[in-house]
Amino acid sequence: MSLLVCRVGRVGMVLLMAVAGSLLSACSPDAAPGQGTASAPAAQELAWDALVPKDWDPTQRYRNISLEALRDNDPRAIQMLDEMRAVWDNAPVNVALDGTAARLSGFVVPLDATEGGIRDFLLVPYFGACIHTPPPPANQIVHVIAPAPVKGLHAMDTVRVSGTLKAARYASADMGVSGYEIASATVERLVVTQGP
């Protein structure tokens, strides 16, 4: 998937708009702790919406546009999608969180995968982000670097990551642009619980 030019058609544009609206609500997985290293007790549990500055609204300029009137090959649709991707890749971060001890739950998007496990990955707020759907805004992606590879970790596994949250841009050629980083992270696997 191209990072800056994500021509996914009209359905993809509708998805992008829907996801943009839902990102402003907390969306960590409904999970229970699994096996893994215990997280730091001083770290504050963050909801994904805490990473977004309160005054940032990436959908404002597109609210009065009728998406149904645009065709997949319409130059206006292609231009709008390119503009949205640029806005999302440059999304501002919540600078008040820079340098705080934090815990955040989400889904794994591997950046490296070896027989020994995954050490470098993106943490995203919803299943399929960056892999099956376009990447979320940069302020909804955290670049995670564990001190050692985490064995048995796979794409889209749910984890809770603990460590010092830094405002730092990282651009993956295929997976997206992150606005935050947690280096030397403690990674705890979560077991997603199903409803009744």
C-alpha cells in the first residue's frame, strides 16, 4: 500500500472518513492481561483519544462534500484522498504527553519479524490498521521498540505497551507515519475476551 497515495476507491474514501471520526473516541481492545512482563506501576493508562490534541479536527473541510457524487477515477476524489493522507501523516501530537510514563493497549503492526520474535513495531488503535485499511493519522500510531525480540508475537496481536512516551516522527515506507515512540518498551500480551 502506498503511504502518500492510497487510491482505494470510493469505498476506501468512505472508510477513511468513518475512521477519522471514530478515532476521536477511545478504542483500545476489550482485553484481559495475558502472559508477558508486568507493566510499570507508575505508568498512566492512556486512551487513544488522549493522543489527539483537543482542537485538531481533520474532517472539518470535508463535511459538506457529498462522497456519493464522486467516482473512483474522478480527479477531485483522487486529490481529496491525497490531501487527506498528507493531513493524517502530519497530524499534530499532544505535546503535554511528551516524556510521560504511559501504558497503551492496541494492535501490533510488525516492522521487523525474525525467528526470534518482533522487536520493532507500530501500535495502532484498531484491528487491520496499516495492513487491511489505510494507516490512521500519525497521532494514532506509536512506534514501539522493545529491548529484545518478543517471541510468538504476530501481526494484529493485542498488546499493552508500557514505557516513556515521546513525541517523535517515524515513517515506514509501507505501514504509515507515527507521531509517537516508546523505546525500551515493556510489551505485555493481551487475551481478547469475547462477549457473552
